[in-house]
Amino acid sequence: QLQASGGGLVQAGGSLRLSCAASGLTFSSHALGWFRQAPGKEREFISVITRSDTTYYPDSMKGRFIISRDNAKNTVYLQMNGLKPEDTAVYYCAADVRNYRPDIYSRIRWGYWGQGTQVTVSS
């Protein structure tokens, strides 16, 4: 089970840190990812952190988002800086036990999903 939290309303230019706590799985053995979905749009891949702590961001997500994990707390984080109104979306965390080259995770069907947390950025 994955439980995302930390969303909310923030002004443009502000920051938020999302958290996703995992239970019922061997956290350290999983790659962890963040996605988002805005109204009327497809789900969008943000980042992955592998079980060896390698991170990957597609070009569109580089620079303002930072993914990290704390295996002792079974938690993955997404630090979001310089937020823009177009970042408004529901943000989801995901986990997968398979081991791939980091960029491949943007294209796989992930094994576990959290329930999502709403992020709203006002202009």
C-alpha cells in the first residue's frame, strides 16, 4: 500500500514536498516513482528513483523536481520548487519491484500505486 501526502494550495513560485509512505512491501527492493495527472490530460511521468538510488527525470521535468527516498522510513519524497500554475494536478506515487535501466520506468506498467494527492498552484 502506498499513501501519498503533502499536496495543497500554493502560490506560483512556491515549493511543496510530497511524501509517499509504503507498507506491505519490501521497500528497499522497489523502484519508486512519481506521476501526475491534470484534468483532461494523460498521466505524466515525473521521476523514478531505483533501488540503487539512481534517479531519472525526463527532460520536461529536469530542474524543478527532486526525488529522494528514505528506506528507514519506507518513504519516497518529491521536492517541487518554482511551482507554476501548469503544475496543478493530482500527484501519484508508484512502486515496482522489477529492475530496469532508469529511463525504462517511464514506459512500464507499474505494480503498485498510491491514491494521489492534489497540488494546486495559483497564479
